[in-house]
Amino acid sequence: MSHKLFVSAQEVAEKAGVSRSAVSRTFTSGASVSPKTRQKVLDAAEALGYHVNHLARGLMRNESGIVCLIVSEIGTPYRSSLIRALTQQLQNSGKVAMLINTDRSDGSVDLALRQAIRYRADASIILSGLPDKSITDLCLKNGQRLVLINRDDDREGPLRINLDDAEAAARIATAFVRAGCKRLAFANSQAGTPSLMAREHGFVAAAAALGMEVVVERFGHTGYEAGRIVAQQLLTRKERPDAVFCATDLLACGFMDAARHQFSMSIPDQICVAGFDDIEQASWSSYQLTTFAQPVDTIAREAVSWLVTDSAAPESRSVRLDADLVWRTSIRGG
């Protein structure tokens, strides 16, 4: 026995004894309908389990309410916190989020995005620097509003949201010097995203301005294991660093565990460590990591408020945000 999945407006009209247009007016904000007719329609809709087809209604107005979140590294704590903030803001604005995972480098990403476009997605938010720039082009060519977070695309049209990574890197370099550190290092992955490289370049430049050199090591994907391997690379050098700025907190956690458990080093007495993102684990007693807090709520508010503006074509603009330094005990003097 088959079960009908959707109740039509015509069925509601027949049960309520009113016209099809009366049903439409009842569920249209500001439309004229008498209190008696409205109540009859609402009672019939409740009895039948009717819900307005917002997708069909939106497509009549050439908008679906769907916003694609184009994401890599979904499982990392920072990325999941940003997804949580964005989906909450989208839901509060009456939008529907559609998630596209870009971790794979094959044609599945392009296929998924084209599928979303066929569903008439109104907009896309690209959450990281990993997806290829051809994805940006595809979104714009299909008339989508586009938000780019922590990317270096220079196209006209999107809202670009970036952090002042170079300023953050300079603050950490100064903190290391004030802690008496003399041999600085930077731990990075091989992902090469704009935000990771901006932190690396900013740290190297800030150290140079202070008359110091930085040893840079990169390995693998941006995660815990890469931090552990980079620690092995740096701490087996003839001259060990006494301060390491890790491009993300996950790298820092892997680095700190390797430093303590494989090399019996004391943090911060023998080596100072800083990270970036302020993930939940950074505050755990095992790490107490000095780091920068990504302003995820502000990023989400900026992105969604721009997407839902009434303007048919909101102006392209760039937003640069500061990351607050969160002092804990992984740097001497913190």
C-alpha cells in the first residue's frame, strides 16, 4: 500500500469548502482573507497535515532559499564550529543550508555543485581555501550570491571575509621574544591555503623585523598527525627551536604531545607553543594552549546578513576581522 507524501493546496481547499486562491492567501503574509475563511483553511490544513511548498513558491519568485556551504575538512573542530554558526544564522533567516563536501579532489565536487545549481540554490558560501577557484567561477556564472571565507579570490561580486593573519602572527612573535625565546620556528601543513600561508609569511616577516630568523617545517594535511610529524622534524635538529607558532590548534596539539611524550620536553619551560583557532581542545588541561580565537559568530553574521539583503545585486566588498589572542600557559609569561 502506497502512502501519499504531500497534501496539495487543492485538497485543503476542498476540505475547507473554499477556493484554491483562499488557501494561497491564507498562507501568504499580508494577503487579504476574512478571519472566518482563514480559520477554516487552518483547521483543514491541520487535519490533513498540509505544509506550504516553499520551494515551489520560491521558484515562482526565482529564489529557492537554498544556500550551499562548500566545505573542506568538515571533521575539524574549527570547521564544524563555523558550520554550526552559519547554519544557525541561515535558519534564523528562513534559509536552508545544503552542504557540499570538497575533501575529495575528483569530479564529485563539481557534480555536487551542479546538482545544487539544478535545485536553484540562491547562494554559496565557500568556507576554506582548498576548493579550486573554478568552483567560484561556476557559482558566479549561475547568478549566485557568493561569500568567500579565508580565501584570496580577487573577482568582483562576492563578499570576502578574511582575518588579519599577519597582525596575529606579529603579536605572537613579540610574545615569544618577551618570553626570552631566541630560536623561532613555524609549524605548518602542506595545504598551502591563503590563511595558513598568511600566518606563515606574517610570522617570518615579524621575526625578521625583530632581527630573528624562523625555521619553517611543513607536513601533510592540516591535522593532529601533521603536528606530531613536524615536531619530530624540528626537535631532531642540531639546534632545537625554543618557540613554535603552529598554523592551527590541531597542529599545535600534535606538536605538544610529541614534544612532551617523545622528547620529554617541558612546555613552556623548554619550549613555548602557540596555535590558531581556539578550538575546544585548546583549553583542555593537557594543552592550555595560547592561541587566537576565530570570530565564528561574527563571520556567520556578516555572511548571512549580506546574503539576505534586499538588494538585487549587493555590492562586492571585503571584510577584515581581528582574531582575539587567548592567553593560557603554553607561553612563558602568559
